[in-house]
Amino acid sequence: MNFSKNISNAIKILHPTIYPKYASGSWLYTKDNQKYLDFTSGIGALSTGHNHPHIIKNVKSQLDKYVHMPQQLFNIHQASNELTEKLLNIMPYDYLNSFFYVNSGSEATDNAIKIARAYTKKQNIITMNKGFHGRTYGALSVTTSNLTCKKNINPMLPGVYYSDINNIKCFENILKFQTSPEEVACVIYEPVQGEGGIYSLNSNFLKNIHDICSKYNIITIADEVQCGFGRTGTYWNIEQKCVKPDILTFGKGIASGFPLAGLVTNDNIMDNIGKNFLGGTYGGNAISCAAASATIDIFKNENILNNVMIKGEMLKKSIIDIPGVKSVRQHGLMIGIELFMPDNVNYIQHIVKKMKENNILILTCGNNSQYIRLLPPLNITNEECVLFLTTFKNVINDIIKC
């Protein structure tokens, strides 16, 4: 019996006719025995694909020990300790040495804002247009990727100001005409914007922002929930931009689909915000920590970052040559495709439907879902990329002919 009618209609479902039964690697299988190549990978959460054997082995081993040890009751537990050691080894800078684990990117955003306000004793926030930081109230208050997820729930968090990306003059004008730097607690940004359309914030823009923030004691928060943990070819996209945020948030692919997110900052900040300031029942859950620890192992053992760079370039070079494609915004295996076609939004939905009919699942992005978004598993194979490209080219050509 199907209980889909009991799931809220407030959830927008991109592929409502698919009922998954099981999955393996880059493939998803349904109860009606259909097989789909999954270029959505759990909206980027399944970094090592579905049910990677090493993930499953590590999780099963942890299940025999304990499932959960609340971080507010005990100093540390083994699964969390092992993960923290591995994360420290892949941090881009040594000063990022103090972690706080939560369950979702939204929670990471909310807590990063709380920390910035408590540490600076200031209140205002600057965020970027087209950015997405989550669906809780605090995270939605700094989100501008679309209006539908914010409709009819105002007022949002006060004291939030919005800058255009890659426009330092716009950012400076906010501090000149809208809020004094002495009242700004933090600036939050995605180094590569996901939901907004796969737009990259360029290095010079971010460096200028960081210089201004350093001058005025403004905390910088890099939201790498979607673009981080190898998605763009390095563990963290800020490594490519050569900037040093005060707080780095992470989530999605870090635990290969198990619910884990968090933030990292330096111990000076964490030690000066007060006791009992942070908490949460399930943060640092042992099962999720075991999955994240195994994910890092896979990255090293299977040379995942190299695969991301090679497959990302391969996909971009082939997609850009397809008639009808206007541009490809590609950062590792985080890819946005814009088309020349009129009435772009309807065409995009038609392409998503046709790709599904050809047993390949893709995503959309942009404020009106007007772009195609690809977030395949980071261990995607050459053969799977070729299959996607062949199918995508045929679908686009058929639509153009019509």
C-alpha cells in the first residue's frame, strides 16, 4: 500500500512517480523493476554513491558498539573522536581546530550565526543574493535563492542585508549606507552557490570582503554544505579561492547520506561564547560519525578528488558542444547548465521528464528552476558519464527538432 497521500503536499517532489526500492553505486532501482542512473545523489549528499561497501561495513561495526552518545552528557566518544582526527587532517588551515556537530546544514547555519553574534557582541548580518543556507528560520533569513520557501512566513530574522555577488562596490555600499560595520556581526556566503544556479564567488571579491571584515571585527562564514567536501575537486572550495573564513560549515556529502553536518572554527572563538551556549540531542551521532569517517577513508583510498576533476572536465567539454546549450557553469562535479531555448522553465521541466523516461535522474536550480543541475556521485565512472552524455544530447536534439 502506498501512503504518499499522507506526505505533506508542501514538499515539492521533482520525481513523484519514482518509488525507490534499493540502490547501489550510481544506480537506483524501483519497485516496478526500473533502473535509473542517479545524477542527483541525494542532492549531493551521497558523495560515494549509494551503499558503498566500506560505508556499510563501518556502520554495521558501529551498530554493535553503540548507536548514540549525547555530546552534552559525555566529553567525547570513540566514533566522534576518530572523525574529528580525520577532519583535522583535511582542514585547509590549522586554525580551524574546534568542531561542533549537528544534523543538517540549516542547523550549522543557525549555530554559525549564533556564534558570530555572541562572539562579536554585534547583531547585523550580510549575506549574498542567490545564496541558499537552509530552511530553518535563521537559515531562511539569509537565503535568497528563491521566494517560494519563504513565502507567507515573514517577518524573518531582523538585521539582514543582501549584497550582489562579485560586486565589491555593492558590498561596500551596504556598509556605507545601510549598516555601520560596528554593528555587523558576520558575513555569510557560499563559495559556489548551489540552489541559486551554480554561481561561483570569485577570489578577488572574497579577498576584498575578508580584508574589510578583518578590519572591523566581522566574522566570515563560508557555507560549504553543498560545495564542500570534495564536490568542486578540493576538500573545500575556499582552498581554490585562497581565503580564510572564521567559520566553515559543512554537511551533505560528508557522511555519504547519513545525517551529519557541523561547523568548524578556532578555539579562541569557541572558548569565548559561554558555557551551555551550544547543544542538540543528536549532534555527533555515532552511526553518522562512523559513516563520515569511512567516507574520508574512501576519498583517500579511491583518489576521489582526482576523479572529481577529471569527470567534471569531461562532462563540461562534451555538454558545451551540444546545440542549444548556452553555458555550462562547472566546478568539479557541481554543474549548472543554461539553455538558449525560449520559455526556459517549461523546457527544463520537459528535459527532466524526458531524461527520466530514459532512466536518468537530474536536478534543477535557479530561482525559477530554470537551469539544469548535475550532482552525480563523486566516484562516478567514465562509462556512466558517457551514458549520461549520449542520452542528454539525444534528448536535447529531439526537443530542438520539435
